Amino acid sequence: MASNQPMDREKEYITIEEFARIDLRVGRVVEAERIPGTRLLRLIVDIGTEKRQIIAGLGEFYNPEDFIGKTMVIVANLKPKRIRGYLSEGMLLAAGCEKGQKPVPLTAEGAEPGWKVC
């Protein structure tokens, strides 16, 4: 389902240099659990050189076991942030994040943890 919102292209454009700053990596989810009393999932993601904890707001739509072993696309250089007392060290990318849509996590099946997404 396409968004009905017109995009203000001038406002939305970024430069290639700005895009190059975003470190998109492939990660494989090795552990997942629901954070009690929330819609948040705590994921441990292997990004090749290390494992990162990512807190994802996908618990309303998915169970933790849906992610185990999945190869996903993450933002690896996002500034870490505490969410409900848990440190989130990246962001899992998903499509369909507008109101009324069920987010679909972006997968990278066939790619290895740590590979750069370009």
C-alpha cells in the first residue's frame, strides 16, 4: 500500500556525502526476547566483528522467536541510546512504518554478518 502523502522532494533530499555517513550492515539475530510489560524486543545481533544489543519496537507485531537466525539490515553507527533501561546499539530497518501498516523487517538472506550494505 503506497503512502498518499506527497513528498516534498527538496526537503527530503540528502547529499551522497550525508548518505555515506550511514553505516548499513548485515547482522544475524542470535538471541531475542520480549522486554516485559512493553511492545519492545531485545535482540542480540552478530554483525561479524561483535555482537550488539538492539531494542526494536516490533513486539506488537512479532514474537521474539520470529527473529532468531534471521539475517537483517541494521544501522550500525547510530548513537547508542537507553530505551526503558536497556542500551540500544543500532537500529533494525523495516519497511511499512506508517500508521496502519505492519512493519516488515528488511532481510539480507544470503549475506554474511558484517557485510556492508551499499
